[in-house]
Amino acid sequence: MTELFWQKSSFSSEASNCLELATAPDRTLRLRESDDPTTALDLRPPSLHSLLAAFRRETTSHS
């Protein structure tokens, strides 16, 4: 099994929990929370784009 290189947002501190992203060998994107690294979502780039767009809409509607 290939080990993935997980990247954390530059806005996250070392002590905080956050989302991490990695690219798998099959070109899918993996998304996980740093406090639960055993559970990850497998996404294709268009799916991740849709997910992020939904988060942005939700955040904007509550500001």
C-alpha cells in the first residue's frame, strides 16, 4: 500500500485539528480530519470542487 502525503492548510496551527488533503496514486483526492486520520473521503476533483462550493455558499449565507 502506498503511503499518502497529507497536506494541512497553512492557516492551521500545529496544535489544532483541521482538514488534510492528499492525492492518491489513482488521482483521487483524499480528505480527512487530523483528529481522526483513519477515516477519509475519496473524491474526484469535480466532487471536491462541488463540496467546497457548497461550504462557501453556506458560510456566505450565515455572515
